[in-house]
Amino acid sequence: MILPYIFLCCVFHLVSAQLRVGFYNSTCPQAETIVRQAVQNQFNSDRSITAALLRMHFHDCFVRGCDASILIKSTKSKQSERNAGPNQTVRGFELIDKIKKSIETLCPSTVSCADIITLATRDAVALAGGPSYAIPTGRRDGLVSNAADVNLPGPSFTVPQALQSFTNKGLSLNDMVTLLGAHTVGVARCNFFQNRLSLVPDNTMDPSLAAQLLKTCSKSTATTFLDQNTSFTVDNQFFRQIMLQKGILKIDQELTLDNSSASIVSGFASNENTFRQSFSNAIIKMASIDILVGRAGEIRKNCGVFNPPNQKGHKVL
């Protein structure tokens, strides 16, 4: 298993090296400003946009890489990633489309939808009190989007099961725990954790929280914040909460119960700066998963639709 992992890491560094901070400085210098202003405007009226963009970014990168394949709309003959079960509650598409339209007016066929997702997520994290980080750009958009390809780590996974999903993408245990910390602004439907509130309550959940959730979840379609303390702020409160047995999803609470991850949780809970630095590093690393660069893929003119085959920027792989 060592040699394949080393090979994966080498490929990761080789491809990600083709990205750079300020990739559009000469070709579309207004791009990052347009993204930032649009995200700011959305955040001012809806602070949940941070969670929405983080989820979109994660779901995109974990299926075929960070190539904006999650944005493609389904057709009558083909179901895209966007309509796969885990993605049916993903939000933020309208914001990405709005940003793309503004950028296309100034810089046609220049800025990828994949980079727009990445930049918008960065700005939303900072607006929610999280770390500000410089993110390399230069990704291109994918040419494939199939609902059947969507295979994401589930909310009831054990730590070893979840870790397998992350290591398959070249991410470490520390990266996994860090990125699950994005649940600090997350929301979940009750059906994702209803089994923890059954007739035989989960004894790893704080009884008062369980009682509160039972009331909230009288309807399985109800939702609740995954961080009951600072629900709209990217901070380390999520880790403090799960150390008090106030994790809502099974995988979140499992982080404190598994010996391999418990010490990482404890470190983040006791030192917010450690979490902030780790979060910056992990999300930059995630944003480089299986990216398309150079002449691969395309620069979509409309984020929800592949370019016509004969259009400039389209390359059949």
C-alpha cells in the first residue's frame, strides 16, 4: 500500500503545482473582487451561505475532483451529479451562476466554474469568522458528470470507514478531522441521525441534547445545527461540543471515541489557532484533488451546461 500512496502524492504535487495564487491577475484582474463582493452580498442576507458553499465544494472535490461537475444540470437522458441523492440538498447554485454571469460579461471564457466555487468558499469562510487564506487558481472545468459516480462518506460512518474515503483522495487523518470541523456551520436533516434518538438512545450523546433533538425531530424532514453553540461561525466550538458528547451526526461523535482521532479533536478544542491553521492547509489541499489544468477539460461559459463540442475551450478527453 505504500508505493501507490507515494505515487498518488507525487501526482498530486505535480498537478497542483500548475495552480498559482493570482492566476487571473493578467487575464481577468477583477475576477476575485467580483466573487468576493457577490459572496459578501449573499452573506449579508443569508449567513448560511458559508455552510452551503463548504458543502458544495466538498461534494464537488470528492467526486472526480474539483472540476465543477456538481454544477451540471441533468438532462432527460442523463442524471448528473447534481441530482444524485447526497446532492439533492446542496445549495448555492444560484450564487455561482450569478458570479459566473458577471465575470463572463467582462472576461468571456476565462475563469472556470471550478475556481469560482473555490474562491467563493474561501470568501464565505472568512466572512463567517474563519481563517483568511490565499488559494491557488487555474483549475479547469470537467467534461463528465454522472449521478452514479457520487460516492461520499456517510454521516453514520465509523472513523476507519471515513478515513478510507479521505485517504483515497490523498488526504490524511488530520485533514479529515479538520475538514469535518466545517460542521461548525453545518445543518443536518433529522433523518441523518434519527437512529441515535430511537427507543434505545445512543449513550454517547448527552441526554439533554437527545431530549432536545427528540422535540425538534418530531418530523424527519426537520433540520438542526450541527454546532448548537456558534452555529454561523467557523471556529473550534464544534470540537468543544463533541468533547461534551454533543455531536449530532454519528461520525462527528465517533471522532472523540476513536483512539486515532481523539487527540486531534482535543488539540483543536483547546487551541483555536491550531484549528484555523490546519483548516487553511486542509481546504487548500482538498481544493487540489484531481484537478484539471493546462489544456485539459474546458472553461464553461455556463456553469450548469457543458460547452458545445466545437466551442473554443472544449476538449474531448
